[in-house]
Amino acid sequence: MHDHLSPAETLRTALADLLEDLPPRAAAQAVDRLIANYRGATPTEAPVLRDRADVTAYAAYRMPATFEAVRSALRAFAAAAPEDWAPAGHTDIGGGTGAATWAVSATWPGERPVTVMDWAEPALDLGRELAAAHPGLAAAQWQRARIGASLTVAPTALVTLSYVLGELTEDDRGWVVDVAARAATDAVVVVEPGTPDGYARVLQARDRLVAAGFRVAAPCPHSDTCPIVPGSDWCHFSARVSRSSLHRKVKGGSLAYEDEKFAYVAAVRATGPAAEGLAPAPRRVVRKPQIRKGQVLLDLCEAEGALRRETVTKRHGALYREARDAAWGDAWPEA
């Protein structure tokens, strides 16, 4: 146990302990296959993580990035949710080694019933080992289940779908999102890679959630149709990921960090407790701010369901200083 550490620090320590004896060459080979699967467009009919070598490589290669992406999405959701709201329970569908459960614990500390569902037994086994290092996750349930049309999920406050929709057929994606919507008493959060295809999957999930009676909490300031013209662009964000020395060795990189691009939607049941006092961002910065001499250019998604570029100059005073500090993905005040 690492009781004095934050969930993020505990996860890094647990991964380092677990991966200390990982042969770099074997890990690199497994990582190459995972990269091809991660970037591919072909849905799988079997788990992507097949054995212990796969899941160990995944933990080194993807789990830190997935954790940071989901944590960034949850922070935006938490900023919009009622101040006194926290999930009373959490189910992570297709959760693999459990990165999203760590992110939920980092966002809302404390113990709660947690269930991780995945079809890869080796991933669940490794997730269970890692979770033993964190008191808030030590009692989590790790449940083997095929993630598809036959899936059943017990009611719980928060359901997450993190980096799993891309592994499913189009029909199964719809089924799984619908299952998540029926199970969630409070909220559903969907996170996918920040690629055009990942964004398209998030957008499809968003549409289904809204049709099922959910309101969008983040990143969108509204629950209307996305204003981006299909095929012209895609909505995504970025999370900074610290790399350990082992992570750098497995990834073949030299930098102490990397940036994980991700797309997401957080939606709350319109009649649930998370919707009472929900305050989505008035506007959202949807691209990296462009800082120029004496001005900052902000690309914003607005509550009226439109995209607009706003120029903030020195004559705006305090607002200009805020704009210089603004980050991609931040909420932005009304005009």
C-alpha cells in the first residue's frame, strides 16, 4: 500500500513495481502490435489484450496515457457537476486494467462500489494486482464479460466507456452505449482516442445519450447538434503524460513527457442528481490558444451551438491576462 501518495503517484509506483523485470525487447514487440490495433479501424471479435505479455506491455505503453486522458475529461465534468455531487458507485465497461477507475478515484477521492468489466481475463488479473496498491480500489470487483449486445450492467451512479468503442463493431457500439445509458443513474462518460474516427465514435455515443434523456455536461456548452461540419474537422483535446524511465524505454522515446490526444463526452441523466445544479461551461476553448504580440486568438464552442474565434487584446485588461493563461479544453466566460 502507498497510503500517503495520490492516486496518480500510487499508480506510477505500482506500475514501476510490476514492470521492474519486464524484458524491453518482448515489451517492444507487444507494443508494436498494440499500436497497430490501437490505430487500426478493424473491430475485433476477440480481446485485444490476449495474454500476460500483452497486458504488461499495455500497462507500460497505454495505461498512463489513458489515465491522464480520462482524468482530464472527468475534471471538466466535475467542474460542471453540482459541487456536492460525487459518484456513489462506478462501473467501467471494457475497463481492461482499470485506468478509468484510477481516474475516477483521483477526481472524487473516497471509497465506493467499483466494478470493472472486460472480456480479457489477463487484463482483469493485472488490474486487480495494480488496484491492491490503492485503498480506494482494493475492494473493486473485476468481472469477465463479453462487451457487446449480450452485456448486462447493474444500476450504478457513473458508467465509463474508456477507449473501448473502437474495439467493437458498429452494432455493438450502439448496444453498449445504450446499456451504459440504462445502467447509469447519474452520468455516463465516454473517452476515445483524439482521432477523426475516435471523435466520430464519441459523437455517435453523444447522440444516443441525448436521445436517451441525458444532458451534455462537458465538453460541449450545449446538448444541441455539434456545430463542426462532418469531415471538415474534429473535436479533441490534449493531456500531458509524464513518462517514467521504463515508459521511455518501452516507447523508444527520450522526452520526459508526451501529449495524449483524446475526444470525450460527459452526459448526465436529466432527471438524476447530477443534473440538479448542472452548469456546463458557458463556452469551451476547442483549440490550442494562439498567443501573438498583444493578443490571444481563442477558438470557442458556444452555448448557442456555434463555433467562433474571439480575439482578446491588451485593452481587455484582466481578461487578456486570463486568455494568455488559458489552455486547450478550458471553460471560457460568456461574451
